[in-house]
Amino acid sequence: MKKLLAAGSIVLALSTTLFATEGHWYVGGEYGTGSGERTYDGTVSVDFDSELYTAKVGYQKDNFDKVEFQYTSKTLENSNNSSDADDVTEYKVNFVISILKLSYKEMVIPYWEAAIGYGDSDNYGGQLATHIGAGIMVNPVEQVEINVGYRYSINAGSTDYDVSYSDQHGDFIIGAAYKF
């Protein structure tokens, strides 16, 4: 855990150097829900519903591009058996690229995002955690941002019995952030 927090701090420090232009630090949170499937050894798959909560801290340039560190707590529940669930904790570095040419007076900004990191499944242990997504940032006032989007996540790992598995799911996301 300490190593992950240290790595996240280093990435944020380096990203601040990369973003030498004016910008803002921010903190925020997100909620998401969706569905997908977990596939074992590429043959057996189980459908599941997902629910997630994310806390994030990041740096946003004046052109609305961002680098953020995300902590996500996710529950994957078997669609056919609610007692079959897996809790996954993820630590990711997320890169957000705004599409300013489509923005409306810097109040509504569409964006793309991609993240990579580490996940820890209660059932199976460590896994590679990734996602890509798209959405819209809305800035009703200068210090507050609201975002709505869609994320497609792929996580991969292996069980204690050397069975590889992957989680693939899509989530609709809603969130807010405070810039300082």
C-alpha cells in the first residue's frame, strides 16, 4: 500500500513538471454502475453487475487536460447468484485529454481518458487494472466540475490454481471535483 501511494505521489509530482503551464490541483469522487463478464482461461465466463466508488486527486492544465491518481472500490456481483461477489480495490493513474475544439465557452468539455494501474481482488489477489472512456466535463462555476461518462474496463490476473481470468465491463460514471 505504501509503495502504491509513493508511486502515485511520484507520478503526480512528475506530471506537475510536465504541465508547466498554469493549472489547478483538484480532488473529487465518482460513482459508477454497469455490467460485464469474468472469463476464466478464455473458455468459461460469468456475467456480473458492477458498482464502483472512486476518490481522485489530480492536476488539470488550463486546456483541461488532466493527470490524476484514482483509488476505486468496486463490487462485482454474479448476475445469477447475488451471494457470488468479488470486491476489487484499484489504484490507477488516469490521463484525460479534453477535446476543446468541441467545447462550449469552456463550460462543457468533451474528453477521452485512459488509465493503467494495479487491482487487488478479494477472491484472487493482484491484477492489472485498465480502462478507457469518454465523457463530458461541465464547469458550472470555476472551482467546481461535474463529469458524466462511460468507461470500459479490462482487468487481468490469475487465481491461486494458475487459472488466468479477465474482467471486462462497462460502467456509466457520474462525478464531481473541487479545484483549488
